[in-house]
Amino acid sequence: MSTMTAEKVTRMSAEDRRALVLQAGTRAFAHGGYHGTSTDAVAKEAGVSQPYVVRIFGTKLDLFLEVFEASVGRIKAAFEAVLDERPFDPESEDDKARMGLAYTELLRDHDFLQVMMHGFSNGDVPEIAAAARRCMGGVFATIQRTGWDDEKVRDFVAYGMLLNVMISMRAPEHLVPGDPLTVLATCAFGDELGLLQSPA
Amino acid sequence: MSTMTAEKVTRMSAEDRRALVLQAGTRAFAHGGYHGTSTDAVAKEAGVSQPYVVRIFGTKLDLFLEVFEASVGRIKAAFEAVLDERPFDPESEDDKARMGLAYTELLRDHDFLQVMMHGFSNGDVPEIAAAARRCMGGVFATIQRTGWDDEKVRDFVAYGMLLNVMISMRAPEHLVPGDPLTVLATCAFGDELGLLQSPA
DNA sequence: TCAAGAAGGCATTGAATGATTACTTGAGAC
DNA sequence: GTCTCAAGTAATCATTCAATGCCTTCTTGA
């Protein structure tokens, strides 16, 4: 079941309701993406009426942009937490592992990742593409704080994109023993593979 | 104007017309993806009527699947060409560069890449996700023919995914001097960056 | 030449969807 | 209590879209 939709016929402050719809939007847009998700689907997920969600956000596009930016924001925050926790040594393999772990821990909630991927692939909607560039730039800048040279940051981001794509295509839930994709999944996710098999 | 739509009112063999609509579908689905592209958009691009394109392929989903598989097939073929050209040395940096070049040359036609990305991100449509897994497995297996160990293949694929994402969000066409994304784009695309700036 | 099969368009349709408007109801202030 | 404003919904509308059925026209082979 979805976590905490409407529980009572109680009224809610606009602010709280907005936050709740935003969460519901994350879940809904994670499947379907921008074009494939109706405002009604978001409304159902949030337990409110469809006209209300468009009134809160003005437009489906605005809603998606907020959902997208919040999702990427969450990811950025996870990296920042690692960087702020204690001094980061760019030469340390251990510190690099901590950064990687921050990401794979995030992977357990597929929704952020899926929303991010959907935002990244919708380059045909100018506003979404612009948001994607801005957010990706932000994530890159955050990871630069590690002190790594640009190539290492690039490779780190690239690895993350591979994980996103693999999750997007549900690779962890479809491991077929002889399949080359299983080899790829195994060597991409490593120990985390087992944790990703149950669909959200 | 779109390249080579209908040129004459001449009839065409069903086979030829099918191939032509498939090409048009690639262009159309490259923008918009599965959910964001109407069969009518494909029809317009191909210069035929909308009902005709669904009659050729049966269903919009079937059309997309064919377009997707053809696109990934093209990419696989490019790698295979490099591998078949002459013996591949897994230790050679030069041979690795040849593989990379095969991909970046493909990047000039954004359409394949975008279609591929759209297929990869549409995990909510089971048939598309299944095709994505199958195709990704195929590409991985092809690259394994280099003789590289799995980790090296994985990193190669990951790098490719980063390029896909960057192109999807139109990064090469939006280089802003101070922007961190510009740094990422520069060190991801290298010399090829200049060639990618003009939108298809 | 003409019949038959295939290529392809036209009109249509029923469902879905994003958005608007007008209405209803709950809760706090006084 | 009741007034008032904000929370929330029901009804509706104009579009868009995938799919179906029927009709037309080109081509080919005998």
C-alpha cells in the first residue's frame, strides 16, 4: 500500500497538503514519467481530487518540475551529508566508497531515481531539459567538492547513470542465470544487488 | 524540413513503406518517447495517414518496440564492425579508443540515442522494459568480445550512459561558460563536443 | 482489358486527459 | 452562534489519441 495517503476526512493546511501531494507525485511520476502520468493518477495517489492537484501547482508541468527538483535535491543532499560529515580525502579509497555508499543507499527507494531518469530523458520539453541541466550541474558541482579531478568526478557520475538505467529497466528483479545482463548487474551493483530485488 | 518524407504520390511496396515508417518513427519517438509521441506524429513524419501506421504495425507499442530494437541494433552493429575489422587487443589503448570512437560517431545522429534512452527509462511498460533488458544484455555481450574484463566493459557502458544522458538534456547546445555542467560536458565529450552543438 | 489483390486514405469513435468554474463544507475568530 | 475564509469536490469542457471499418485507387498478371 502507499505510505500514508489520506487517512481521515480531516482538513489539512495547504502547506501540508502540498507536501503530501508532492510526495504522491514522486511516486506517481516515478512510473510513467512526465507524459505517461496523468494528474488524476497523482491525485488518486494523494487521495485528493484531480482539480485540486492542478490548483495547487498551477500546471502539470510545474508539478513535475517541483517533483523532479526535489528528487535531485534529495540526491545532492545525500552527497553533501557525506562531505560535511568529516574532512574528505580525495586520495582515500575509503572516502570514495563512502560516496558510493551514499548513492546505493538511496537506490533502495527507486522513486527518486526513476523521477530523475525521467527528467533526464525528457529533453523535448524545454523547461524539463533546462531543469535537468541545472540539476545535473548542481550534482556535479557537489561531487567536485570531494577534491577529485574532473575526470574522476565524471566517471563517478557515469557509474551512477549506469545504475539508474539498470534500475529503470528493472534489471535487479529479472536476473536470469545465463543472461549477460545478469553479469552486468552483478558487477555493477555488487553486494547491493540482493537489496534491490523487491519492487517498491 | 524532415529528410525525405513522401516525395511522390507513387505507391510503394508494403515492405518499403514499412521501412520508411520505421525511420520516421525513429525520428518521432526520439522526441517525446513512447508516451509523448502520438501515432499521428509518426504518420505526419512519414507522410502517410495515421490509421495506416497503426495498421502496418498493429499497435503503437509494437511500433515503438521495433523502433527501439532497430536503434539498439544499429549501435550493436557499430561495435561489431570495429570488432570484426581486425583482431582486437584487449590491452591496447588504441583499440579501446576505436571502440569509443565508434560510439561518438554514432552520437551525431541523436535519434538512435534518444530512442534508446526513452526505451531504457520506460520501465513501467513491461514489454519495453523486457526489450530494454534484452538489448542492453546484447550490447554488453558484444562489448565483452573485446576481451576486456567485466569491470572494464561495465565502465565503458557506464560512460556511454553518461553521454546519452548529457545529449538527452541538450547539454552540448547549452554551454554556459561558468556552468559546472559545461565542465562536465567538456571532459565527457572532449573533442567531439563541437560536432554535437547543432541540433538535428 | 479486366479482374483481383494490395496500398492507402477518410470518417469516426470511445476513452483519457488537463484545465476551468462553480459549488460545498469545515474550522477558527469574535 | 455565526461570519468568513480557506480547503476541497463535482460537474463539465475542449482536446487529443489509438484504433476500427469502409471505401478508393493503383498495379499486375492472365
